[in-house]
Amino acid sequence: MKPIGKLKSLKYLFNWTTLYPYSKEWDYELTRAMAKYPFKLVYYPDGKSIDRYVAQVGPHIVWIKNYPYVAFRPEKRTLKKFGLVRPSRLTIERAYKKLKKELPELVN
């Protein structure tokens, strides 16, 4: 981890509770997908309404609400492979920044 990343992660050391355990595998997969693909909207099965709780990045559908506590965990359609886990706090920060830039209409 780069020094800047260490400083950013210290920001949340004492006041950022997360609900799911950290997964190195999920962190790697999400980071890799964000480097290759933009965030995309996900539609409900009717094909007309946007699901405002999730976004797709590459092959993964991720939960984007409840930032930072539960955001960017695998959503139920991606859950089978990874389970209920979360990426690193730094990856959550990077993902939020990327989402805000690419799909600002989904960010509160």
C-alpha cells in the first residue's frame, strides 16, 4: 500500500464500522474490474426502471447504498461466488469516487 493510501485508511480507523468481513479476493476482483470497466446502470426485470441500489462494474453487480458501511459488497447476483464480504476501505473510497464521477445520479 502506498503512503497516501495508508494515511487515507487511518482516517477511518476509529470511526468507521463495517458490517461484513474484509476479503482480499473480492478487493482484488473489484479493483481489477474498476480499472477495466466503467460503472453502469442496472435495470429491474421490467427493463424500464433503474435499480438505484446497485451498479454494475464489469461482470460484477455491487451494492452502492449505505456508503461507506456496506457499499461495494457483492450484490445477490454476484454473491454466490464471494459471499457477504467487503473490499478494503481504500477500495471503497476509490469506488465511491469513480461512481460519483461516472454515475452522479446514483450518488446521494
